[in-house]
Amino acid sequence: MPSFSSLVLPSLYHATRQAAPRVARSSASFSTFSANAMANKPDLVTFEELDERIHKSDKNYVLIDVREPGEVTQGVIPTSHHIPVGTLQEALTLEAKEFEARFGFKKFDKNDEVIFYCRSGRRSGIAFETAKSLGYSSVRNYAGSWIDYESKVKGQ
């Protein structure tokens, strides 16, 4: 009777040899995707760009903090407004008057520049994708978010 390894190992070898080209293609696609994502930097905001905009008298952007209310007590980036990420999709579908009554500031248009931030960049990325999916064309993400901002402001 043939041994287990003499039956199983050749079939495993054959299966992995067939899958290898697919894995290679997948990782190549991922590398291409990553390079393309890095090339699309206009969607990302740097600390320097945000800091410059905060200190300009011309305020042609809306800065949205998507952290939870308890996190906002740790501090905020100047000029920001607060909409928790869990309520963002609903907020962006509200009529202008209801939006202003609920959040305390004028609702921005779908073509206004809107910058999202959170604590570390994960939720602001979700907010960015949510707004994009709802037709907001000029949204951006401060990927460094509060952690980056606070550390750089303390370092100045």
C-alpha cells in the first residue's frame, strides 16, 4: 500500500505550482494599485498644507473631525467641525436646514473642499470613502490626523 506522503505530497506540489502564477499576478496588481494610490496624493492632506490653510484668512475648505465626542475633549484642530463617523452618512444626506440645526454649521456643497481627520487616519479614510460614494467630489483625508497634528504642533 502506498504511503500517505507519496500520495498527498505530489498533489500538493502540483496544486501550489498551478497557484503560484496567480499569486504573483495578484501581488503585481497590488503593487500597481499601491503605486497608483500614492500617485493620487491630492486626496491626502499633509500637516504642512493643513497648518498653512488654518493660518490663512481665506477659508475655502471645511475641516471635519470624525472622532467620537469623548475623543474631541482631548483637543481639536483649529477651524474644525465635529461629525462622528458613525453619523456621517446620515448627515451628508440631510437637508441644509436640518444639517445646520443638528451640527451647528452650514452644510457644505458636494463640490466644496472638505478635509476629514480623526485620531490616527483610519476613520477619516472611511469618512473620505463615504463622502466620495455620496457624490462629494472634492473631499480629502488628513491621514496623519490628530496624532500627527498634535505631535507636530508640540514640536514647533
